[in-house]
Amino acid sequence: MHTKRWFVCTGILFGTVLCALAADEGRSAAFVPGQIVTICVNLSFEESEEPMLDYDASRLHVVDHPLVQHKLSILRDKNTSTKDFRELVTELAIFEGYEALRDLPLEDVEVETPLEVMTGKRIQGKKLAIVPVLRAGLGMVDGILKLVPTARVGHLGMYRDEETHEPVPYYCKLPEDIHERTCLIVDPMLATGGSLAAAIQFLRDAGARDIRCLTLVSCPEGIKNVLDSSPHVELYTCCVDRQLNENAYILPGLGDAGDRIFGTR
Ligand code: PRP
Ligand code: URA
């Protein structure tokens, strides 16, 4: 998004300078390309489908490995079965968790191979908590647990009011020592961002400090909401979709993630 804005601004500047130079020196050869550049960048402004939103992009990590993009396309397909949908959510959570835990601290460990003794590495005793936002977030838990089987799991129950699209909390159970743990909040969909922002606030109120959010499909409005309202969280997602529709569903999106994971519609 920032690249596009940079391109548009540079294009306008370049086109304007060419026009001005041409007008100044009476050179029609430079005037025409100058006008063309200006018109083109104006058109790209008008045709831009992404809302131009400002947020701290350094805290947004888009996990766009080719395997992730491939699996995401199957996930979006309305003909994908509940069973396949569930399996794909688990697989995508593994890819995303792998990236979100890239900075886990290591320590030396002595290992005796069949041939000699060497110094290997192991993960320091870092404590982890996975916190799914119910219901859909439950679909991502098994994937992260495959990476870190000893992680604790908290639960945050929240649903979106169909009229206001505001999150309605109904359940919260977190590990007692959440303040000592690296917390991964998982929820496949980041739409308005209301649910994730509320989930982050629950964790902060409980004392959590190291919070990372993992979503599969996000949109610019939700990303901005979360990054602006929570200056210390890191956000991981597999893609940034175009926009929200009038019912605050993500376009193109994948529909209702909870219903598709649990086969309730
Ligand atoms: C979905 C999704 C998120 C929320 C995203 O849950 O899993 O929690 O909506 O929307 P937001 O960014 O606008 O808050 P939903 O409310 O449908 O509940 P469910 O998981 O129980 O189906
Ligand atoms: N929740 C979903 O499950 N999907 C959306 O597109 C938005 C919110």
C-alpha cells in the first residue's frame, strides 16, 4: 500500500515537473509525455481498490510463502468441504506460528551423536500461551500446538453483534501466569478489528505484555484499528484483502470462518 502511494506521488511530481519544464521552454515534445504521466497516475488513484490507510507497517507481518498462498486459495473456495477447511486452517496456523516464533531465544545443549559430542541448540524455557478467540480461533490451536506442544491454552469467547458489528464478550479463561508468557492470540478473520482489539485489551488487563496476533485473512480497516489501538502488539496475517462490505464481511474473504470450520451453516 505504501509502495503504491509512493508510486502515485512520485508520478504526479514527475508529470508536473515535465509539464512545467515544457511550458517554460515551449517544448511540445516534453509536454505530451508530461501530460500522459499525470493522467495515468490520476487514473491509478481513481481505480485504486484498496483504501489508503496509514498504519505502522513495521508491526504487520504478511506470511505470503507460495504454499500459504496456494492453501489460502483452496480455503476461500466456497466448494471446499468442512473437513478440508478445518485441515487447511490447521496447516496455515503452522506456517504462521513458525514465522511468529522466529525470535524464540536459544541456548546451547550438549548432544552426543553416534560419532562424537557436539554443542547443539535448544529453545530456552520460554513460556507460551495460545489464546483463541472463540469460536473460529479454535481452528488454529492444534496447528500452533504441533509446533509447541507444551504451550498453555487460554480461551476468549466473543461474537460480533449482527447489527452494530461490535464484539460481545461472553467467556474468558486465561492461564494464571499469563504475564510471564509470550501470548499468541489466534483468530482467522480480522474484519473491523473490534474483536481482536477487545481480545488484546483482555490480555493486557490480565497482565500480558508480549502479545502477538495471528490471523489468516485481514483487511486494511481492521489492521489499522488493531495497530493504532495497540501500539505494542505484532500482527501476523497470510493476506490483506481489499475491503469490508456493508455487513462488515471481508471482500473477497472466505465467508464466515466459524460456520465453515464447524459446519454450522
Ligand atoms: C468472527 C471472527 C472474528 C470476528 C472478526 O467471529 O472469527 O472473531 O468475527 O470480526 P471483527 O474484526 O469485525 O471483530 P464471529 O463474531 O463471527 O463469531 P464466531 O467465531 O463464533 O463465528
Ligand atoms: N467474520 C468472519 O468470519 N468473516 C468475515 O468476513 C468477517 C467477520
